[in-house]
Amino acid sequence: DVQLVQSGGGVVQPGGSLRLSCTSSGFTFTSSWMDWVRQAPGKGLEWVANINPDGDDKYYMDSVRGRFIISRDNAQNSLYLQMNNLRPEDTAVYYCARNPEFSAFDIWGHGTLVTVSS
Amino acid sequence: DVVLTQSPLSLPVTLGQPASISCSSSQSLVHNNGNTYLHWFHQRPGQSPRRLIYKVSNRDSGVPDRFSGSGSGTDFTLTISRVEAEDIGIYYCMSWPSTFGQGTKVEIK
């Protein structure tokens, strides 16, 4: 089956760190751009970051640049999001997604909740 | 940056009747390669989003043919020819590289 299985997330205090993981199966991960998209409680979808197949080209939304790091391990078919210096406004469900071309996200993970609260 | 404005934001529909959602862009979405990267996603309550339409009018495999996408330049429309109960949820348009519309909540009257 084609799928993305996510792990990580949880509750963290402001200023803390978390690492999200996303493991793929059923498609050629090593040739895919991969993205993270988030959704704050009761809000819409918001693009966070993406990474090219080789892992050497990365883009971030302005509010997370310098705090979040997207990375991948092609040998493990896995995508990661290291989130540092977390803020309450980062509270959201985070989804990983495959980006086959120009943000046409065709495979989505099940999502993982990150709650930043004291 | 591109801004996508969806309307309406809330759409009460009658089963079996048509429905349409508009997505208007602050600038032309025609890429310099000639393609238009405007996509539509559907999110049911408690679920991950699912792609319905890519590049304006290409319906995904498994998506019922009652769904269609149209438009060009800055104005786009998602149309459901006859709404069914499983169509409830929130619909988002999205343009490359990273802009989502606000979402349109479809519910049954």
C-alpha cells in the first residue's frame, strides 16, 4: 500500500523542541519532493517546509525559518521535521505529504498533533 | 506573495443539487512553463486532506466524475454536479508554491 506513517508529536513547553518523523512505503521515496503542512485547531491548512529528493534543497515558511529543520534519510525512506524554540502559535496537526510536482500533494500522512503550552 | 480567496466560506447544500466553490487569485497562476498549478483538496472531519483535482481540471483516480475543476489565469471553480452526503467537509484550493485558500465548509441543509 502507498502510505505515509507519522510519529512524534506531543505536548511541549514554549521554547522546547520536538522531532516529527514520516516513513513512506509503496512509492519511490528517493525521487520525491516531500513537504510538511500544518493545521492549527479549527483553522485551515498552512504549508510549512519542503525538501528535494537529494535533501540538499530546502524551503521554509517565514515564521519557522531558523527554528525548524526539514531533513530526510533516503536509506530509511523517512522524512523528518526538527522543531526548536517552539511557540504556542506552532500548536497544530502536522501532516507530511508527497509533492509529485508543483505542490500537487497526492499522498498525505495521518497527521500528528503538536501542542505547545506551559 | 499569492493570495487565494475562496467563496463562499460556508456552503449549505441540498443532496442531489449542484454546488460550486470559487477560488480567486491575487495574481495570474500561469507558470512560465505554460502550466497552471492550481489544485483542489477535500478534508472530511477528523481526516487528512485528499487531493481531488490537480492542475485546474485533472480529476484524481477514484474521484467521482461529479467533481470537476475549471478556470484560468486568476479565477477557478470547483463544481459538484450532484451533491452526495459523503461530500461534506472542507474544500481547499492551493497554488504552487505554497498558498492555500481559506477553505470552504460544505454541509447538508
